[in-house]
Amino acid sequence: MSQANLIRVARRDVRAQARRHSLSILLTEYRLALAPGEGFGPSGAGWARISLAVPDETLELGLERLAAALG
């Protein structure tokens, strides 16, 4: 996965998708944990955060799961 794709996925505005998939559904159905952006200040509202502090293989698996969840 190229760095450009990673940045695009990590910064994708998830407001529309959040209406269809709550964070709990992502966790239970896709085994994917995201942090609500609101926890990082007012400008984080409507965004989700992912951790990049994992091995590359774990990050790639998580991004594949996120792509599947957002369809």
C-alpha cells in the first residue's frame, strides 16, 4: 500500500459512513477499533482516528477491514 493511499484512508471524512456504521458495529462485525475524533478536540468532530503505532502487517489488515466496512 502506498503512503499516499494510507494518508487518504487515514484522513477520510467519515461523517456519512458514521451514519451507517457506529464504532461499536465496526468493532463487533469487523474487529476494528477506531477512536472518535471528538476526543482530539472540536476540529476532530466527524472524523475517526486510527493508530499508526503498530507493525505494518497489522496496519494493513486494519485498513483492509476499514475499506470493507465502508464499502
